[in-house]
Amino acid sequence: MDLSYLWTGFSVALSPMNLLIGFVGCFLGTMIGALPAIGPINGIALLLPIAYTMGLPAESTMILLAGIYSGAEYGGRISSILLNVPGDAGAVMTALDGNPLARQGRAGEALMISGLSSFVGGILGVVGLTFFAPLLSGLAIGFGPAEYFVLMIFAFATLGSMVGSQPVKTLIGCVIGLMLATVGLDATSGAYRFTFNEPELGDGIEFVVLVIGLFSISEAMLMLEHQASGGSIIKIAGRTFARWADIVRCTGATLRGSVIGFIVGVLPGTGASVASAVSYTTEKRISDRDGTFGKGDVRGLAAPEAANNATAAGAFVPMLTLGVPGSGTTAVMLGALMLYNIQPGPQLFAERPELVGGLIASLYIGNVLLLIMNLPLVGVFSRVLTLPNWILVPGILVLSIVGVYSTHASMLSILMMLGIGVVGWLLRKLGFDMAPIILGFVLGRVMEVNLRNALAISGGDLSILFQSTISIVLWIMAAAVAILPFVLSWRARQVKATAPQLLS
Amino acid sequence: MKKLVLQAAVFGVAGVLAGAALAAPEKTECLAGAKPGGGFDVTCRLAANSLLAAKLIDKPMPVTYMEGGVGAVAYNHVVGKRSSDPTLITAASTGSALLLAQGKFGQYDENAVRWLGALGADYGVIVVAPDSPYKTMKDLVEAYKKAPNDFAIGGGGAVGSQDWMKAAIIAKSANQDPKKIRYVALEGGGAVLTALQGGHIKIGAGEASEMAKHHQAGKVRILGVMAPERLPGDLKDVPTAKEQGFDFDWVVWRGYYLGGKVSDADYQSWVDTFQKLAKSPEFAKEREERGLYPYTVIGADFEKVVRNDVKKFKTLAAEAGL
């Protein structure tokens, strides 16, 4: 296999400037991840406009954002373990066994074990990305409009069936995103839609405006609302070095978690929260013979941590090869590429090897940096948890407004960002997740344009959507992921129903 | 208000020859109606860098960006807010004339600004996949005539865009109704290339400078160049459409306009500056570096070109049923 793109990438990522940028990204990412309120999407949304306005080249910006992304997956565990509040969506499962460990006075050990499994997951994920992405990018040539459309159907099917416990709200979120994506110039007919004769709306709702509004502004409002933080921080006491026996015991869990995480990451539309949930439940099924999971089992800590870090790498596969985001965070990074006038898609590997290679190489370097940073400096990062809201909230608001104005330089953008933020805040209070909206927005444009292009090719004949092998496989997969959860829950109920009878 | 000033990266020490026939204003600015890196940016930088290199301006000319509606936001801004500002030139292209013809620049028409001049051009090309059985325009048009529904044509723009117009011209020369072409709206030349390679479209419409390198690398085959004469460089062996018996050109000029209320004296001084610029060796070098072909039309001649283009596009659009 031709891996020359990777060597080009290392020479890009190892330049002093990009190394520094990568370091800054990883450091900020860990802090952002550790803060309970802010996740990788917020971090990326806030820093993207700043990087863009500073005039950083595209590859440096991607290295910065990738550093934040992987750093946040490391940092999320800190507040899960010490505070029992997940630092980001991917770290929800980490709290289940991590926090009990910390309560037993083993916080230092828990942090080290989770740091190590994060590293293994991250590195294995990047290795997967290195070999898998060029393969898929070769396959991507076979993706015509019809295949892309079916791929989007599959993405929405995975999203609806896998994310969280509220599939209906997830789908409603997607639909909101789809609707927002129709504003602006219609890419097929060239007509203006829903622009109210406002030329600034001609290009649609700006991505940065939507992302910052939905994530940062609404987050700041939620933080204002919930002034008092509930949990108390557990001090890191006792031994800080994990027992060798524990590390060995975690090996299987870590490796399984990495593989699950990578695969879930590659699937378009699903992110770290799904990966860590799937790997935790899988691990529980495989290893939990004594019922120790949930009471401070190191394996229950290692599996989801390895998984969420592997997901971060896996999510880059569809983004770099097909131009389709694998998670909410990569959706934002895709928006970043478009800000630089770079059209993501199969030709990206051939046309911009320095960008793709630099990004992947920086993930290798970033994971090593993060391991080095996270083992001794974990005490420093845990201080972030004590950062008061009266610093954090105004800080987020200032960064949001400066960020949007510096990229689009228009008052309308800022007003829209604030309006979207208020709507986002209301939706979040109603229990909606914001990531499906972003995915709907990004995938919606791809889906619409490709459906219409497919029908343009066939002259309106729908059978083009079922013609190629790729489409048929994707249809079957979409049907499977849509139906599978119902089958599983039905089976689970059957088992539960029969269990008492067996006992009596 | 809506102005994002990113200082252009400019080299050289300015002001060595201060006072040497400085026709242009002391302070100048070029407005690009798109993101950095796009076509308008290239156009602005061509003017900014070559004016400075030829010492026709003293201080670097900053390039400012105002994206939206492929130049519509910038056009409205110039007409509405900076119509009498003699220091501002704004980048435009054939695409601007096309959008003006279709009324997509809002309430204003092509007479709302003063057209200064064009300093370079690109030309339309028709491409097919390298393994395509069609070797000439004639092959293609004949085959298209027989089975128009077998030919999906892809281009980097929506219906009504420049690439769509090229597709419509092909359809018309094959006596087909342009309304019925199977046009696939892709995002840019890279996507056209991928779609051709994957066999999803059979014909691609694009621009010469971008496709030339893919033609050279054997990734596409350019069947015809939509230029009045053969293009120099990589494409000197590719015949024009005209040579193959099809009378159609597609000139993508890259030019500039001034506000509509700029005085005749100021307009004339810009025209003089551009005339001088076009003759300087520094300019030729800058133009070549940006992959543009020679095309210099300045002043009244350029105003005529723009008006003719708008008129021509209005007819084309009406014929195509837009």
C-alpha cells in the first residue's frame, strides 16, 4: 500500500510551527474536555474562527482542531472520575466505574489506567485510519450521486437507532438540521430559497454561526441557569501509579474497546457517546462474571476510554475519504475545510496529501504528547474543574461573538448566532441533543444535492437508487440498523419475561 | 460595517519611486466578493501585486473580502454604500455578468457600476474521461444527438451557471432542447473529475486552466477549448471548438468595476493606470503565475464587453427557459 502521503504528512506535522500548534491544541483540548460543560465541539467551534482569522494555513488549522478533538477525549475522563460528571459526551460511561474507584481512594490509579487505555485506543484508532482511509478513498470513486444519497440514508438510520435513549428527539433534531440546510442558493437549480431577499442569506446559514449559536451560546445560557455545581471534587490521593496487575487485567478490555470504538467511529453519523456505551455494555457482557462492573472495576473504566479515543480517529475516515462526517465534531471540522474553500471528498487524498497526511501524522504525535501530558500533569488539569462560571460564561460569550464577527464580519451573523443560541437553549431544556441538528445540516445538503443529481442522471427514474452493488449493500445495512434495536429490545423483554418463570 | 480587512501579503519595498506617474489614488483597495482563495481573490491579487510590482501604486493595495451570493453581496455593498469612492476597485468575472443577466444581483443592473477593465481570462473546455470513445467534439455531438438521455453532463455549478451554459450550448448544437439536458450540479472542478472517473457523468464542463493539468496528467481528455484561438502552453495541441466546426466561445474574463458615482476624471485615471500596467513586464509575469491567459480590455471597450455579455446571456437564458 502506498503510504507516501503519511511521510509527507509527518514532514508537515513535525515542522516547529505545526508541532507547537499541535501541542497547544492537545493542551487546550484536554482542558476543554475536563470542563464538564464544554465538549470538543464547543472547543473547535470557538477556536476555528480564531485560527482562520489569524491566517493559519488549512493544514495547521486542521492540526489544531484535531489536537483539540483528541485532547478532549482524554480530558473528558478527568471530571467523570473526580466529579462523577462526564466532561463530554464520550466520557459518560467512564464515570460508571471511574468514580467508584476514586471514592475508594484510588483516583490517581484510575486516572493513570484511563490515560493509558486512552492512549492505546487513540493510537490503534490512528493506525486503523492510516490503513483504512486510503482503501476507502479508492472505493470512493465508485460513489456516484445515487450511492451518496443511500449513504446518507444509512447515516440517518444509524443516528436514529443508536444515539441516546430518545430516538424520536434525535430524528426531530435531524429534521431541524435538514430544514436549516435548505436556506440559501439551491445548488441544483440556482434559485434562492428562504432568503427573504437578503443577499447575506444567499449562501445559506453560515456554518460557524449555526455551530457557535447551538453549542456555545446555548451552553453559556445553561451554565448561567445552573449556577451551583452539584458534585464535589475528589482529591487525588494515595498511589498515583497503577498496579501492574490492573494494567494487565485491562489489556483485553482496552483492545476490544479500541476495535469497537474505531468501527463505530467509521460509521457515519455516530460518535463517541455511542462507541463508549457499546464498548462498556459489550465488556460487561464478556468480563463481568462477579458483578463488579459499576462498583469500580478497572476493565469497566478502560473499555469506554479506549473506545472514545479510537472513535475520534475512526470518525476521520468517512470525513477524509467521502466528505461525510463520522461524528458531530468531524462535521464541524468539515465545515472548517469548506471555510478554506477545500471541497472534501475522494479527490482530497490525491490533491491535498499534505493536508490529509499532516492531519493523520499529527494524530500520532498528538496521542504521544497527550499521554506525556496527561500522566504527570493530571493534577493541573483537574484544577480546571474549579474554574468558576463567572469567568467561564463571559469568556465563552466574548469568544463566540469575536469568532463569528471575525469570520463573517456582519451584524446579521451575530444576531443570527444569538437567535440560534436561544432556540438551542430552549431545545436543550426540552431534552434535545444538538449534534443531530448539526449532522442533519451537513448531511442534508449532501443528501439533497446527490438525490437530485442522481435523478438528473436517470431522468427522474427512481430505480437508479437501487442499481449498483454499493447502493444495495447500503440499503440493507440501513434497514438492518434501523430494525436491529427493536429486535434486540424485544428479545431482551422476552428474556426478562421468561427469567422469573425459570426461577419459580 | 461588513468589511473584513485581511492585509494582502505583499512583497517589495514600496515608495522607492514615489511620484513617478502615480495616476491611481494614494490609498487603494480591492474588494473580493468571496472567501480568500477563490477566483475573486486571485483577480484582486493580480491587480494588487502587479500594480505594486510595476510601481504604479506607492503603498500595497489591501484586499478585503465580502462573501455572499457569488459577488452579489459585494455588488450591493459597492452600489449602496461606496458608490462614489474612487479608491475602491471590485473584482468581477463573466460569472458576474451572467448573474446580472439573470437578475440575481438584487435590484441593481449592470449600469449601476462603472466597468474598469479586464486583465486576464480563462476559457471554457469540454472534457470526457480518458477512456471515453469520443475523440473530437464532432464524435461527441453526433453521439449526443442520437441518444441525449445517455449523456449526463456535469459541471461545477447550478442550473444557470457558466458550466450549465456550456452544457446547454452543446445540447443546442446537437439540436436538442437545453431544458431537457441531464445536468449534474457538482461542487467544483475536482468533483467533475471524480464523477468522470467514476463513470457517473459522461461529459464534463470546466475551465481551461484547471483542466489543463488533469489533461496533461492523463486524468481527463479535453475535446475542445471554447476560445477564439488555440491556447498557449499545455493546451497548444488541443483544437478549439471553432476549428472543429462549432461556433461557440466561452470567455471567462477576470476584471474590475468602480462605483457608479465615481467621477469621469477618477475613472479615466484608473483606465490610464491599467493601460500602463498591461504593458509592463511585471504584469505579464503576475498574470501567468495565476494561470490566466492574456486578455486585456480596458475602459469603454470593457463596458461594451460587459453590456454585450449581459445581453447575450439574457438571450441564452431565455432560450434555455430559465
